Amino acid sequence: MTTKNVRTLAVLATMLLAATALAQAPAAPAPACAQDQALAAESEAYCNSTATDKMTDPAAVMANVDKACALLEKEGTPALAQFQGKSSPFIFEGTYIWVHSLSDGTMLMHPIKYKLNGQNVIGMKDTSGKRFFATMNKVVRENGAGWVEYMWPMPGTDQIIHKVSYVKGCKTADGHELVVGCGLYKFGPEVTSTLAIQ
């Protein structure tokens, strides 16, 4: 056998080994953005399935924010995964919990608007020009918790409506200072008149 033939066989053997390894390799996981999009769609569909025609009680919103804070204080940021998907207890009555950073305004977990995750939202304005995430952080810094009003899309639609959200600060088990929020989409003046809204 000539040197040229030996080299050709070596190249062919290498190619065969590479092709075999590639064929036996497990499929690569879907890109994170595709997984995030699918989970957001699942969360939004579940949110819509829990909606009713009646108004959500502000006390239920506050209680769920309190539960979310307690979970984050105990388990830290790994618990954020529990706020998404069709089995999440933090998606209820057509609304949901979201979490952003108090220190720098980064959205850490929005179960429906997944493209916000990892983005700094402090400068975000609603259709009236209100920097509502900045207002939320101010309320938390000054009072620990409170209500903030702004314009936001109703889940499952592109319709921008008046939303009132309860926000509360918490410090996680792994040392992060967070803002945990949840909003009311259906409410009347009889409800909002009893809340100290910013």
C-alpha cells in the first residue's frame, strides 16, 4: 500500500468516526428563546383559562404576592421557575405574578412577556408616558409595598387597558432584592377608591 493510500484510508476512517459520533449524539436542546416562547404561550393560555367575568379581589392579589415573596425568601431565585406554565399557582383569575430586580430594574421573570426577561425595564413607559416600573421601585423603596396604576396589554389580546398592580419588595434566600408584582385587569371605581394608588 502506498503512502497516499494510507493517508486516504486514514481520512476516510476519521470521517466515518465523525459521522458515527454525530449520528449517535443526542439531539441538541431547542434554543432558550424557543423554549421561553413556548413556556410564555403556555402561561398566557393558562392565564386566559383562569379568567372569569368577575373582578379579582385585591386581597387575593396581595395574598398571592405574599406567597410568592415567602417562596423567594425561602428558596431564592431558583424558585422563579414555579411562576410559569400551566400548573403554576401564581397564575390565577386571569392574572399572574412577575418579578423584577429592585437594584437595577432587570426583569427576572415575566411569565407572558418573555422578551422582557433579562431586560432593564426601569425606563419603560406606558402609552401615557408613565415610567411605571420606576414608580413600582419607588413605592417599594419608600413603603415596602403598594399599588401602581398604568396602561398594559390584557393577556391574550393586544388591547391596552388600565391596570392596577400590587408590588412588594422581598429579599431572596440568595441575597437578591426583588420587586414582586401582580395586577388587576377588571375592577371598578369602588375597588380603586379603597387602594392607595400611585
